[in-house]
Amino acid sequence: MAVQAQRAVESAGYESLRPGLSLFDSITIVAGSMIGSGIFIVSADIARQVGSPGALLAVWIVSGLMTMAGALAYGELAAMMPRVGGQYVYLREAYGDLPGFLFGWTVLLVVQTGTVAAVAVAFGRFAGVFFPALKSEIWLGVGTVGFSYERIAAIAVIATLTAANLRGLEMGKLVQNVFTSAKVMSLLFIVVMGCVIVPNRAAIAANFSGAFFSGRPMSLGFLSAFGAAMVGGLFSADAWASVTFTGSEVKNPHRDLPLSLAIGTGGVILLYVATNIAYLCEIPATGTAEGATVFARGIAHATSDRVAAAAMEMVWRRAGAWITAILVMVSTFGCANGLILTGSRVLFAMARDGMFFAAAGTLNRARVPAVALIIQGIWACVLAVSGSYSELLDYVVFAQLIFYVLTVAAVFVMRTTHPNAPRPYRAFGYPYLPLAYIVTATAIMLDLLIVKPRYSWFGLLIVLSGLPAYAMLKRTRVRDSP
């Protein structure tokens, strides 16, 4: 396969990706890939699991601190090895071909494509506010697998953004910059409306009184539920490492990659916490599923988990649902674009190393990995019709946590095996902060294996499914060797 890949690259005549991403472009990739549908939805599930407004905010804060710790560690690897493929390259250099391949395999099967599918489905769900025909009921399929008008809308989003990115990096980053700016303004709009202009005194009294940390006591059961609830927070803050996949396309990677990781993740986390405070300033954290009003249902039982819509309905009444739907559609569209742009670079890097189909290692006339983009888009569409948003969320988080832990640990490995390698940036808080991330993330994974075994074990099986594929790859590479 390695020989075939090299011949394909030579015949294509387009040898390398062009550096075209500035610091601002890199920040919008980080922030835009992170901000999708989660912040508008998952607070409902978090509130149901932890049972109090204080614990709800704590989940978002802890998830944010974890994300920041991981991003600050990744910055060292990104500045040290600013190559296309990013995290795939770091794992390969630190541990060898197999971990790198398993990461790329999982990125294709569920991590990147699963997130694309999830946010695209969320786009279709909120588009249903304007177009009632976009219902979620399956009309062609069996069980949860099949086609609905909501999922057809998701497929249309994936196809449109894949086509846009096939036109070149300039088009891809233009879409990213515009929609990331719009979604940041959207969250700021919710924060200002909820916290400053039209706060609800009844909600503030319910959430920020002596009941702020009421609910379950600090027991082992509560800690277990807290860890499971972090799935929502971590998913909403996921994809921050995607900018590393474009390492060779960043104009000043040694400076801009660490900076974009720090600024992008830090800014988004602050927005997320502020947005949840805005929710708490409009509706109670807890409520009843049988509540007749938006206020009575609270965050925990918001209709279809549309927490942002419920909060905005308290401000704008019926128009609130329309306003929120627009905000979510803008957000998910931009998020999907960032993931599509960056994810294809991993497949491209793998193909260049002889670890994927040779054609995926070629560039089209616009100097983008066209075949990799198409393969990624097709599989994301398959996932979009294969399961619900929440199922895709759980698969993605567990599989991604495995590689986050391994990559942060790679900082320690590379310090040992390559002590003299140039490091334009050194991980902040090393060794304590990266070690804290590893311990915390590992504890969450163990918790998820117990609390949510169906999805977590399935996520682990997805990673391990790459082992026979890697064995076949090795045999093919030996056969193709001169």
C-alpha cells in the first residue's frame, strides 16, 4: 500500500498542502469545531443526573478545566510537530504505527464523522421548528436505523459542506470564520438577554437560594452520576484538537497552534459557563416532566431537551423557539464545517504514510484532499441514518477520551525519548496539570464503563476493531515492499 500511495501522489502532481491559516483562522477552527449543538441541549440531561443548579454548573466547570488542561498539553506537541494529521502524528511518533493507526481508524469510524453526524442531525431537528415536515419519525428503515426527513436534512448539510471544502482551503476557512463569529455572537446574545436585560426573578430565587447545591448528597452514587453527566459537557467541549490536524496549513504553526488551542478553548469554556448561568437566570434547574409550563418543566425536563429554546421562550414567548432555532442552526452548520475541513487531513496523512487507501493521499486542483473529504462525508451520512443524537454522543466521548489520555501522556513520552527536540512551547503546569488530566479522564472512562456500559463498551470495541484492519495493512505493506 505504501508503494501505491507514493505512485498515486507522484502521478497527481500536487505534492503538498498550502499554508493558508492565520492565528484568527486557527482560533475559529478551535472555537467553531467546539461550539455545536451540545450547549443548547445537553444541560437538560446533566440537570436530570445531578439534580441541582450548583452541580449543573460544576459539571460544566470541571469539563471546561479538563478541556483546558488537555489543550495546554497538546500545545507542546503541536508546536513541536506541526504536521498534517496532528494528533495522529503525535501518537505515531510517541508509541509507533499501531496507536496512530487506531486513532485514525476511530476518527473515521466515529470520532470525527460521528460528531459531524450528530450536529448535522441536530441541525435537522431545529430546522423542524420552521419546517414541520422535517419530522424525526423513521419512514424508511427498521427500528432506529433508517431515513427520516430530519436525517435527510442532516445529509444535505454534510454534502453541502463537503462540496464547499472541495473548492479549496480559502472557501473552507471563509465558511468557518463567518459561522464561528456568528455563533459566538449568538451565545453572547443569550448571556446578555438572560443575565442582564431580562432575567427572571423567580428563576433566580429558585436556583441561587439555599437550594443551590440541594439534591443528592456527596456520596459515591452522586460522584458516579456526576462523572456520567460529564459526557454532555465533554461532548459540547469536544473537537478542540481538530486544529492540530491542519498543522502544515498554519502559516506560523510554532506560535499559532499553541495560542489557538489556549485562546479557543478558554474562550469557549467561559461562554459555556456564562450561557448556563443565563439558563439558570430564566428557568429552574429542576422541574417536573408533567409540568404544564416552560417554567414548571425547568431545565431538567425542557421539551425535547431544548434548554436554550425554553430559556428564550421565557424572554420572547413563542418567538423564543424561532430565535433559538436560528442560533442552533447557525452553530451546528459552522461546527460541521470545521470538523469536515480538519478530519479529512487525518485520512490524508495516513494515506501518505501508507496506512490508508492511496487515493486519499492525493490533492485535487484546489490543493485539498478531495478523496479523503468524500470518504469522510459518505461515512458521516451513513452514521446520520444509523442512530439518535444521544447514542452518537456517547460513542464519540468514550472513544475520544481514550486518545486524549494517550496523547497527553505522549508529552511525557516525548520528553523522555526526545529530550533535545526543539520545543517552541512547553506544556503549562507540566508535569502536574497533564497528570491531573490523565487521572481525571481515566476515572471518567472507568465510570462510564460501569454507568453507561452499552455505549462505552461499544466505543471501546470500535477502537479495537482497527486491530484486524491494521494486521491486514501490515501484510499488504510487506507484499508491496520492493
